[in-house]
Amino acid sequence: MHKVVLFAASSEFSALIQRAEKLFVSGQVRLVKDEPKTKAGFIYEGQGRVYFLKRFVPSSWSSALADRLLRGSRAKRSLAGAYLLRANGFSVPAPLAVMEVRKAGLVLCSYLLSEAIDGSYTLSQFIDRTSGPGGISYARRAQVLHRVAQEVRKLHDKGLFTWDLQETNILLRERAGSLEIYFVDLDGFWRASPRSWRARRRNLVQLDRSVGRFMSRAERLRFLRSYLGDQAKRAQLKGIARKLIAERARKERKAARQEKRSREIFFAEALGNNAFRIGAD
């Protein structure tokens, strides 16, 4: 195995990302995500310096080969996504270093070191009326949702879409009375025609499925109106809302079937292992 630093904003960040795995193993990373394919958390380097470190592991050997030969690792794609969004006027955490760990031509894992957006909240946390920053009012909540809808519309109008527009991938921060909106999880961003309603619908349904449970029906409709713009007619709004509701229902049925199948596989494997042990006894 060998480490390949693809990008580093300075020699300090190059050295830091090469210690990435040691930092995870030693517990020096305050984890916010710990899954087989993705691990992420904050690094506190002293003197008030805080960074965000993320590790990506391919799901299979074929995926690792594709990362090396075709599409690039998720960390490398995150760097490309950051450049793409920043070039088009959107805010993202500044990338500080990117590294791949390779063996026999495969990318075994990749790491992304980036700026930590201090004082930020995910969209659902920010608009929460009880735990949001300072206890957000109904009026301020409506203003924030309007701004986010406009930012997503602006993103799409520039032909920029993502495979995973979850509410946790939108960070909000209030500074000096101004609302800052950051996009994160940048490895899934791609370009398409700004007129592609299919790509727009995909992102809107993803966002509605993730943040919709924190919003009333009226708020969800107002969010859609803010996205479409004041020129949208009532009939048009209703028609698009019906299509989004139908698409969301289809996605949720599919997710329920996948979850049911996963449970069946889990119990079948558990029963099989128990049967094996009983037979051995």
C-alpha cells in the first residue's frame, strides 16, 4: 500500500492528512459519522484550529477499480465538486487536502481534509423552533426556508445537480445578521441541462423526503413556490406538487421494499448460522 496526496493547500495539511488513519484509530477525531463506507469527524489541532476529516471506503473491489481508472475516488470527486460549486458562486467548506491509499492499482480508501464551518447547523437543526440558534421564530423560519429554496433553484438554473440532496448536506450559519448557506458532501455533484426537470425533480424529492418531516404541509408548498418563483401560477404549483408527492410515494415504497428485503436476508443468515452451530453441537 502507498499513500498518494492528490492535493494539499500547504505542507502542514499534507502532513496532517498522511496521519489521517492514525488520528481515527487513536480517537483524536470527534466522530459525527461512523459507517462501513464513510467515517467523518472533527480534528482539534489547538489554538482554536478545527478541521473536518472524512474517510471513504469503496463498497467492493470493482468499485475500487472504477475509482482508480474511471471516475476517481470519492475524495477526489469531492475536490472537483468543491471547485465546480465555488466557480459558480456557491459556498462550500474549503478543501485543504486530498489523499488516496492505493494497492495494486486499486484505491483502497480515500481521505478529504476540509475547513470546519464553525457555528453551522444542518437545515433541520437551524429551522427547529426549540433547539435552533436562539430559538428561531415562525417568521424567521419562513425567511430561511425561502432563502434555501432560492439557493437550490439558483443551483439548478446553473445546471448543477447532486445525486444526494439531503437536508444534512445543507449547512446554515448566521453571521453578522447574514445567513450563509453551504453545500457539503460534494462528491455527487454533476452538470446537466438547466432545463432538465427530471434532475430537478430528483433533488426536490430527496430534499422533501429528508426535511419534509420537519415542516408542515403549508411550509412545504411555500418552499416549492419559493423554488418556482412568484411567477408560478396556482394550477402549475398544484400540478408540480402532485408529481412530487407521487414521486416521493414511489421512492418510499421502494425504500420499504429494500428494507424488508434486508431484514429477510439478515434473519435468514442468522437462522442459517444458528442451524450450523446446532448441527455442530
